[in-house]
Amino acid sequence: MHQLETLYRQIIMDHYKNPRNKGLLEDDSYIKEHIKNPSCGDDITIQTRIENGRVKDVRHDGSGCSICCSSASVLSTLVKGKSVEEANTYTKNYLNMIMKQPFDETIDLEDALAYQGVTKFPARVKCASIAWKAFEATLKKASE
Amino acid sequence: MMQGRKKDFPILNKQPLVYLDTAASSLTPNAVINKLNEYYKDYPVNVHRGVYKLSYQATEAYHAARQTIADFINASFDEVIFTRGASSALNLVALSYGEQYINAGDEIIVSELEHHSHILPWQQIAKRKNAKLVYIPLSKEGRITVEAFQSVLSNRTKVVALTYVSNVMGYITPIKEIIEIAHQKGAVVSVDAAQAAPHMQLDVKALNCDFLAFSAHKMFGPTGVGILYGKSALLQAMPPVEYGGDMNDNVDLYDGDWKDAPYKFEAGTPPIAEAIGFAEAVRYIQSVGFDAIIKHEQGLRKQAIEGLEAIDGITVYNKEAETGIINFNLDGVHPHDVVSFFDEDHIALRAGHHCAQLLIKWLKVPATLRASFYIYNDASDIETFIDSAKRARSFFSEIGF
Ligand SMILES: Cc1ncc(COP(=O)(O)O)c(C=O)c1O
């Protein structure tokens, strides 16, 4: 039981119980992406506002397990204020980290580092990734 | 009790595992694994084609498998079509029978208990044909009742597509009565027996169903094979849905014609090893016997329900189910969070909507946990499961869920 304990005790419960930047805005300057995991019902929408090449704001909303919902909150706090390029790098690093791929350990993923624990739960990697994938998609849309 | 059954299943002798996900797929016994190996080692060739001895041997084994399964459900040889599984069998009914006989304004009766594989094919036919999908209102408990069925049956009902046993609630549908009433209106009935075939004796003649489908992998058999039973007269009148080798008679430049059922529905090389393994799985079930299976599952179910009920903060959605499926949640905790806890205790449970989103919506929950039992489970598995459920409940409460 130890691994689940460490995973949840840290940052995850805090962001799950007290999500930051939660709730979507009716604002066309935000780019929106909705991702659903049909096998479990996790359902996350990310809204990103980009200004002068920087991530000005990230909002999220949805429903799902604690890993999925908390990771959206952690993501929003981490990438806000970063340049689009940095945000992309952070996202790729995070996704590589949870998928056990090589990643740049010199980049400080802060609270998001807690999710390295999901590598012990391969079936939950998807839960930890969908908010970030949605965010990545908003960046891609913005660049098009 | 099923003393010693665990030894028949190699995976249970390889690692610590309490397997409570039979409703998704059952474990495979040595007898079936050996049978698959026998095909690949001793006569690993195509059927119906070669005129050499080995091909004859494979063809004989494939035929014998069909006969074994036909006998198992009291059907005749020609009424059993090998498919990829229950899903493709149920699709076949919609794509062939539905496509041919459903017209605008006709009604197709279904239920919110259906697996996606028995809703979506008819939903698509209804859309294409401008027919109407009609849902049986479920009882408070979530059951299909004869009365509720009668309340939606009409002179426009052409097809009734219902599950025999719900894969989420474990309820048994009063399908025999429903079939009799449906026939009085001239409707045909398609029965999804994916969760019934592994756990109870089926007799298609006694049921008088028109179509019935199930998969091998939920009843000790291999993946990739299942069957569709169809009444002979119906099958003969239905068009094929796939065309290709083996299903045809004469082929001309601009047209061709087909063999009789079941072959016209089996285009291409069939799942030969799987069909032969499927028949072995049927023999394995018969060696245990349904009376013993039912008694065993009831015992485990009772033990598990009592254990869960003694824990505060757990909701069981189907306390009164007749089969070995328990559908539950830890209040306030997403099932995906819970299932990882069980996983660490080497207990395999299903979390999610179980390919039955309509029922999960009906229950008004985001998802549920499902435990399901079979003959390789024993009382100590249930003790482990209940102990883990207790600790999971404390753990999630303690960390703030
Ligand atoms: C009630 C029911 N119907 C149909 C199916 C579909 O079976 P398969 O996935 O083997 O095609 C399942 C299995 O998930 C089921 O439980």
C-alpha cells in the first residue's frame, strides 16, 4: 500500500481538494480543448490564453478521478506565465516522465514531479496525462 | 466448494492474484491452452480447402467444435455461426436481419441495461431506416420486467434486442416470457447471452429465441471467437454481411451466390484454433456442471455482499442480483482511485462504465466498481477482497476524500 500512499499524500490530494484555476470562462480569447477518456469517463476541458508568446492564463474543468482532476490544477499553476516554448518543453518533459521515457531532469517540474509516482501504476498513466495532452493541443491550435 | 480448481489455471499458480474480473474475461484453464497448442502443433492448417490429410484433420476438428457448441445450447449444427465474439455476432443480426427487414416507422425495443454492443448496432439501423428505438422503462432496482416490456410492445415492434444477464447489475431478464409475448406480435428477439452462457444452462429451443450470442473468452475459452445462434429459417433468408473466400458458391464476373448458413456468414479463414479451443472450454464447463457453478457463485456472492455491507461508506447498487456480479462504489471516491488500491493488493477488479454507459447514466454516478466471480475464486479470495475494501475505505477517508 506504500506506493499509493506516497503518491496521494503529497501534492495530489491538495490539488484535488483545492483545485487552482478551476472553472471555464466565456471568453473567446481563450483556446479550448476537451478530452474524454471513454473507458473510465474522465472528462477534462482546458482553456489557454496566450498573449505575446506567453501563457497568460490556463483554466480547467471536468470530472474524473483524483489523479486526473488534480493534474489539471497542477498543470495550470506550473505553466502560467511561461513562454509558449517553455510551456511546450515542460509539457513534453512531464509526459515523458510519466510514460517512463527519458526526460530532462534539470527542468524543475515543481508540484508536477509528484506524478512520477504514477509510473508505478501503469494503468493510471492515462489519468495523469489527459489534462496535459489537452493543454498541449491548445498550444498547437494557437500556433496554427 | 470448488476445491482445487485453482490448479487448473496457470496464471493463478504463477503470481499472487485474486481475480474478480470474470465478467470482462475469464481466466484460461490448462485444458483449453493445451487444445490451442494441439492445433498449432499437430494440424496447423486451413479448413475446407486443402484435400490433404492434415487439412482434413483441421476441418474435422473445426466441424466437431461447431457441433459441441450446438449441442451445448441445444441448437443444430447449421444454426451456429462462428464470429469474432458476441459483439460481432450481435452486429451481424442488425446488419443482416435489421438491414433487410426494418423499415421506416418500425420499432426496435432495447433497454438501458444493454452492453454497447447490443445498443449501438440497432441505434445505427434505426437512424438509417428512420425506425424508432424504444427503451423498456427499468424498475426501481434497475430490472427489465415483463410488465414494463408489455407497456412498450406495440404492433410496430419488429425487433426486441435484450440482454439475458446484465454485465453490470447481474440481473437475469425474464427472457423466456418476453420472447413468448414478442412472438405474439410477430417480433423477433435477439438475446445477448454473453454473461449468461458462462453461468447458466442455455437451451435455445426451450427459450424459443430467434438469435442468441456469446463469446468464448468469458467462459474459459480463447479470445477472438464467439457464436451467433439463429433459427435456421431466419438465417437462410438473411443476406451475408461480409463477402470473400469460403462463403461463396459460384462466382461469375458480375455476380455470385452463397453457400447456405452458417457458411455464408463466415467469409475468409475462420478463427480455427479459437473455435476448437472454444469447444474445449465448453467441455471444461460441462465437467464442472452448471449446478455446481451456480451454487459456488451464489456462496461467494453472499459472502462478499455481507462483507461489503458491514463496511460504512460503501454503496452496493445490486444487492439482490441473482448472478455473481457486484456493482459498488466507495462513497465519494472515484472508482479509478479505488481500483489502484485493490491492484496493489493483487486484486483485479473492473472500474469504469463497463461498456454500459446508459446504465451508468441511469444510476446517476460517474462510474462504478465491479467484482465478478467464477469457479476459480474461493472463500479466501473473498476474505482478501473484503479486507482490502476495509483498508481502502479507511485510507481514502483518512487522506481526505
Ligand atoms: C453483456 C455483454 N454483451 C456483450 C459483450 C461483448 O462481448 P465481446 O467483447 O466479447 O464481443 C459483453 C462483454 O464485454 C457483455 O458483457
